[in-house]
Amino acid sequence: MTSIDVFDQQTPDGTVYDLVGPAGKPVVALIHGLGLTRATWRDFVPALSERYRVLNYDLFGHGQSAAPTIENLTVFSEQLRLLLDHLAIDSCAAVGFSLGGMINRRLAIDHPERVDALAILNSPHERGAEAQRLVEERAAASAAGGPGATIDATLVRWFTPEFLEASPELVAEVKAWVLANNPPVYAEARMVLAQGVVELIAPNPPIAKPTLVMTCEHDSGSTPAMSRSIAAEIPGSEVRIVAGRQHLGLFEDPDAFIEPLLAFLESHY
């Protein structure tokens, strides 16, 4: 089947995207996390695009996309819905990392007809009071000092000590992505990450889509307990915990995510 690949395309509302893989195949949409860009998925796209049409885009205020005011989580979920409309894509399997795993849940709640399957990777859920306070304090620090205000502490949470020592060039690349963000929009998006989980807890009616929930053993912000809680609220969902990694395990060890993601999609999509 012919592959008609497009790169660095822009929608009327300012979303920059790539679309690669065989024309006519089911669509997999990739949604990156806070402060990152669609380059997050560079190891995933070649594997996924052998079997699927892969839509990879920059969130508002990130990468090359426009930077409107981010008032709530729905701004991001509507960004994806409008991108699907622009491309005449009826529905997709939505794969979201961290904030992206909140965005795809919001889309599945509001527009279930646009979502065929979900993969929720290293994404937060209901926090205890102390953890919620810390997350909101970090979001407030971003508002006061910009993306660089807490970046060094963030990288320590995201990567294992071994990776920080062994791969300084890759760590520097991720740091540069974060620092390149539009400061006001980054602060708004970080507050959405902090507060938006509340609207995703125990949706009624529950999400009724094939779902894979994954995180890493040592992810302090999107813990294994959170992933199990998300899965408990989505009937029939699967849970995978990647040993040894932290928040950016999919960057540090992409194969640990790509293989189960492909297996899940092959089974359900």
C-alpha cells in the first residue's frame, strides 16, 4: 500500500504536524507531554508507520505549533479533534504520554466516536493532598520563572541517574526543548497538568474503549498506583509497568514501550 508522507504541515489554527505511513491504514495519533515536542516519538514513528498511518503533532505552545491561551484541558483535546477534522480522519487510536495521556482521555470522554483505542503512558491521576500541593507549587514556579525555573529538578525526576551520566547529549536535547517553550503558555499548560486530573477521575459514563495503561516503576509523578487506578476505571484495560525507569522511560528505553504498544494495537485495532 502506498505511503504518502507529509511533514511540517500546519492547520489554520496553527497546529504543526507530520502524517506518515500507508495511506488507508488505521490512524494512530501521538500526543507528547508537557514541555516536549513531537520529536518525543522519533523512535516510535518508524515502527508504528510500518502498519499504521501515524499522526504526530506539536501541542499548542510547544515545538512549532501556535501558542494560544491554554485555559483548560479541553483546549488541548479540541486541538486534536480539529486536527482530525482538518485531515478528514473519522477516528484514531490515541497514544498519549503524560499530559498527552490526559488529553486523549478528555477526547475519549467528550467525543468517544473519534477514539477507537487509547494508550495512556506515564500519565497522572488522582493525587494525595501533599502530592497535589507539590505539583501546584511547581506549576506556580513555572509561572513566576518560566520553563527554566525548575528544569534541573525536573530532569532528575524524568531520567535515571545512569542515563543522566551516560547520555548528556540526549538530556541536553530534552532540556533545550523545554527551555524553548513559550513561557506564558508553558505555565498555563503546567497548571493544566497539575489541576486537570480532577476532571478525569471516575468519568460517568466510564470510558469504554480498548485501553493500554503504562508507566515506569520509579515514575514519581505518574506512579504505578496511578496507572492501576486509571485502569480500574476503564473496564477491560491492560496495565504494564516498566521496571527500573522514571518518567521519561519511553525516551530512555523506547523498546520497552514500543513492543507492548504494537502488541496492544495488533490485538485491538
